Amino acid sequence: MNNTTPRHDWSLDEIEALLNLPFNDLLFQAQSVHRQRFDPNKVQVSTLLSVKTGACSEDCGYCSQSARHATDLEKEKLLPLDEVKRAAREAREKGATRFCMGAAWRNPTDKNLERVVEMIRAVHDMGMETCVTLGMLTESQAQSLKEAGLDYYNHNLDTSPEFYGNVVTTRTYQDRLDTLARVRDRGINVCSGGILGMGESRRDRASMLRELANLPKHPESVPINMLVQVEGTPLYGTAALDPFEFIRTIAVTRILMPESYVRLSAGRTEMSDEMQALCFVAGANSMFYGERLLTTDNPDADADRRLFERLGLHFEETRELQATEKECDNKRKVRLAAEFS
């Protein structure tokens, strides 16, 4: 029975109280909520491809792609369509059901957006869900993405409104909320989360989750990232976050947004198998799959498969396989009905 009606009126004190619960009590509550909405042993897997790398005008303190940081990242122009299609096919063959494409822009030009629209349509025709992250959008650009059949738009809040100025100064928090509103108003699924371990406090993490949980509609996908420290960025050298603090945040995300996919995103190379396993217990049911996340490393696919085998977890099926299984199930029901009629 489902008794977890989603709320949109969480107070900061309520969320902080959840984060402060004894660890076992918090995980039990999160796992209980998770089981009411999802198969606890299935994980949705996405693959992320950088379709345009580097030379971004923003100053995000964690990002290797900012033109303002001396990271020695090699700049790349927008990838050709055939190269994107090849990467998407490889991702699908490895079990990914969603293909995410990221471009290092403050905001796309209409001309560049036309090329991304071609990518979205091509990947969608393969039977995969599509997601893009392109920076800020105008209303007309959000409409173009909707017409292209885009499934998800990623635009992270990164952190709390209070801590945000310590991380980014070239766009405001409201700019981010406005882009999320434009995407949501067009009926595109929202993918929005944040980054932990940037020097923020537990109350900051609670404040970020309050912003997400109190949106008019919860993001359908909530990526929770661990800061990947890149030499040359302002946040390089920040004290590492306690792993249990990360797991606590996953658990509270699940409790606050019971219908959302909660994704383990950047930083998994620094996580032990045991830490990732506890994240799945805490309600994470999505992850990035593949050896590369934009410009940072990710665990290799074979390592993830071995971990899933050890934990008894399974990949969520592609839409095509789900449709085939549903058709087979319906035929089986019809056959049984005929046999007993």
C-alpha cells in the first residue's frame, strides 16, 4: 500500500531533522519509502556524452570546462551527428536506457540548438530516452526541445541558495530556477540535483533539497554528485566529504521525493563498492554507466556489472524491451483466459 503522498511544503528544520536521524533509522525509513514506489533491485542506467567540450564562459568553481580556469582541458567543437549516434548505439548495447548529451555553454544559440535537436531525434529513434544539458534556455528553445521529443532536461541547482555565491557568480540561482520552470512548463521531464563536498554545511545540503522538494513538481530525476576535484579549479583541495554524509543525503532525497529517480552521478570512482551499496539501500535507483562523464572518469562497465551481480541488482530495461515484455505478458493472459473459459 502506498502511503507516501509527495509533499511540496517542507521546512528547512524538518529536512535537517531527517539528516540528523540515527543512520540506521534514516536508511530504514528511506528504504521503506523506496519500496512503495520502485522495484528495490532494479537500477536505471544512463550514459553521458560530452557533445561540446570546454571554453565555457561560466565560472563554476568545480568545473574543468570553464574558460576561466587553468585546467589544460582540450577544447572540442560540437561533435558530428554520426559520432553521437555511434556512441548512443554502444551505450544501448551495454545496457543503458537513457542517453544524456552535455554541451559546455552558458546558453545555446538557436543555430547550435538545431544541431542538438538532430541528435535528440536520432537517439530517440533508437528506442532510448534522451536527456540534454545545455545551460540556460529561452522559452522558444525549450519549446523546440519539446517538439524534438526530448525526454529529460538536466539543469542542476548545484547547492543551496545561501552557499551558491561561493561556487558560481556568473549566473544567479534564480536564473537556474527560471530555466527549470521553462522546461517544466513545456512538459519536459526535469533532471535537477546538486553537488556535495564543495565545503557546504549540512544545513546547506538541507536547503538545497528543500529547493528541489518544494518545486511545483518534483524533478523526475535527481542526480546527486560528489565533487570531483580537478586541479586548476577553485574548489581543488576542498576537504573531502564524509561518505556517511553523502549516503544520508541520498536517503533524505528519497524520502522527500518518493517518486523521483535518485541518481548516483559524478564521483563514483572515489566511492567503495560498500559505499555504493549503501546508497542503493538508501534509495538511489539510477546511475551513470560508462567510463567517462563529460570530462571526468567513471567506473568501467565491467566493474559495475560485477557489483550488480554481487548485490543481486538488475538494469532497468529499455523502452523497447519493456514494451515487448508487456506484449508477451498480455498474450500470456489471453491464452490463460482462453484455456480456463
